[in-house]
Amino acid sequence: MLKTRVITAVVLLAVLLPILYFNSYTAFAVVATVFFGAAIWEAFRLFNPASNSALVVAGFWTAAFAYGFFVQGPGNLTFWFAISVLIWLLRLAPSLKIGLPPLDAGGNTLLSVTYAIAIVGCFAAIVALFQHSPLYLLSVMALVWIADIGAYFAGKAFGRRKLAPSISPGKSWEGAVGGGIAVLVIASLTVLFGGQALADTFAARTVARLGWAALLAVLILIVAASVVGDLFESQLKRRAGMKDSSNLLPGHGGVLDRIDALIPVLPLAALIGAWL
């Protein structure tokens, strides 16, 4: 399994890094659209595991996304950031406490559309952050990856108190705190020692504009948002009786399994970045 995960990760990096740094907006648009379509397809399956219409629904959403963001032009992206943040605050995050509606209920359909809009907001943020610079986009994504890796090792070493036992029994409060500490430490080091090479990262720009106290608050907020995104997708998978959102990425599960924590984080970071 580890070998498969490593091979898949290497292949993904070999595809994604050149697209980011060869400055080809067309290639970026194609790859972003493909990943968006895969995420929507997987999300529909999680909300409607018995349905055979996933590809049709995903095709409709993907065509609308590609036309709206890459053919016609995205327009006011800040709207998508704001609406996504509100969706997480008012509907998706509270689901971790109040639970999800039954699969056959009308509320499930409404929630599926709401989550799809949140995914649109995530990819709108990807477009905006990439337009700023590939480094800026990667620096935000790296915060989520660091939080995830830090949480894994801290949870293995110190995990005692379950974070959400009914949703994801493997996650602990100690792991979440450890992930947050890892983000704070590494982000601070990049600001202090990154110099001009890392001056355009999210952390460095936040410090330059708002100061260290603001960076601390923003990073804590981002780590919390990443945990919520991860738990929400785990909740969807548990309800649908699925271990992974799909098998599109061997050893890693599906696209949603890789971007679940990014879905609330990227619009939040893009909204904050718009103020910077």
C-alpha cells in the first residue's frame, strides 16, 4: 500500500508541478477542470450511493464550471470565497454536531447542492491563488498538508482523547493540536528564514501586512477549517458506507479524499488574501 501511495504521489507531482511553473494557463485550466469534475462526481456518489446518474450530474457541473471560469471568465471571485465561507459556517460545520439528513430525505438533496457550491468555491480559490502566483497557491496548500502530517504523527505518539469518535475514531485532540503546532512552527520559519525566495508565500504576506499576532490567529483558523473539512467528508463516507470517495488515486482513495481539508481552507485563505 505504501509503495502504491508513493508511486501515485510521484506521478501527481510530476504532472502538477510543471503545469504550475511552466506558466501555461490553458494546461492549468484543463487539469483544474478534470479535478473539479472528479470531485463533483465523488461528492454526488457520497450523497446518492444508489444512484446511477453521477456521471451525468458531474458532467453538467463540470461544463458549467469550465465555461464560467475559463471560457467566459470568472468575474468577481470574491463572491465565491465569501459564499463558501458562509456555507461552512452556517451549514456544513454544524453538521458535525447535528448530523446529516437521511439519504432519502429532501434535505439530503439540498445539502448535496450546498456542498457542491462549496467545492466550486474551493476551485474558484485555486484559480485566484494561481493567478496571484503558483508559489502563493502552493504555500496555502502546504499549510493543510503540514497540518495533516503533523496531526498524524502527533496522534500516533500522544493521541488519547478522541476528536470525533462517531465520525472518525482515528483522530484525536492531541493530533489536531500537534498539527496546528507544526503549521505554526514551519510557517514561522519560512517567514523568518525564507528571505526573498519565499516573500510571496501566504504566511510572509500576512505578516508583512497584518503582523505576527494576525498570522497566529489566521493559521489557527486555517488549521481548524482543515479539520472541519476532513471530518465532514468522513461523515459523508460513514453515512454512505464507503471507505474512500473513489479509487481514482490508487493508494490514496479519491480526489475528495485528497482535497477534503482544502475545500473550506482555500476560499478562506483567498478571502483573507483579498484583504492583503
